[in-house]
Amino acid sequence: MTRRLVLSCMSGLFAVASVASAEESLTVSVKRLTADTALRIAQSAVLACRKQGIQVAATVVDRDGVVQATLRDTIAAPLTVMISQRKAYTAANFNADLGSEGMAARANGPVGRVPGITMAAGGLPIQVGGALLGAVGVSGAPSGKTDAECAQAGIDAVKDDLEMAM
């Protein structure tokens, strides 16, 4: 009788497991920015700062933090490229505006000291319809606030098109 009960329970568990696995997808669909869109964001960010007389670099990364486009204005310091890449990488991996208070508080903790992470204003996630598509980082302006404004200008240049595409 015990054996029959065990077999009955096991077959019930297998039935539940097979129903659960039939409902779960084995793959995930992920939206990504095209190279042209990433370049357009970087160009728009650089142009927004140039209109203010500021030379910067802008980097756009995919949702994993992998560089898709980097653009350095004519006389922006070479260091701005690395910093813009790190800001974009950090914004994508935290899915957060690096200038927010919450991120500023984390910058002084252990997470802020991880190699390759740069927690400074000027890195913004690119989100559409609740989905993270990537991030943009800008470096070279006299303040992080201006870097962030130029990064936002880059996103704004494509936001309507991205929303229509989703």
C-alpha cells in the first residue's frame, strides 16, 4: 500500500512539473537598438553639448553594457571616451540615472569601487515601454548635470521613433 501511495504521488508530481514546464518559455526575446539608432543617439548628445560650446564624448551601449557607438567631438579630451563608456556601462547595468540620489549614495560604497564602474552624472538608461534597451554616457562638460542634459538630448532624438517601434 505504501508503494502504491508513493507511485501515485510521484506520478502527480510529474504531471504538475510537465504542466509547469509546458507553460514556461525556454527562450527570451530581447529588443536591441540598431547600430544606426545608437549612432543617432551619440550624435545627438554630442551636438546638444556642442550647441552650448562644449566638446564631449558620447557612448551608447546595449542592455548588457557592450559598446554600440562612441563619438568624440573634435577637440574633446581623449579621456572623455573612456569615461563616457564607463558611465554608459554603469547606467545599463544598474538600469538607473547615475545622477540620482540613490546612485550617488552607492558611489561611496563598495559597489562604487568596482573596476570599470563610474557612478557620475551623465549616464542614463535608454528605456522604452518599460524595457531597457541600452544606455548612453556623456563626458566632457564642466558638470555632470550638463553631461546628463546632453545624454537626455540624445535619447530624446529617438524616443518617439523607439516608442512607435515597440
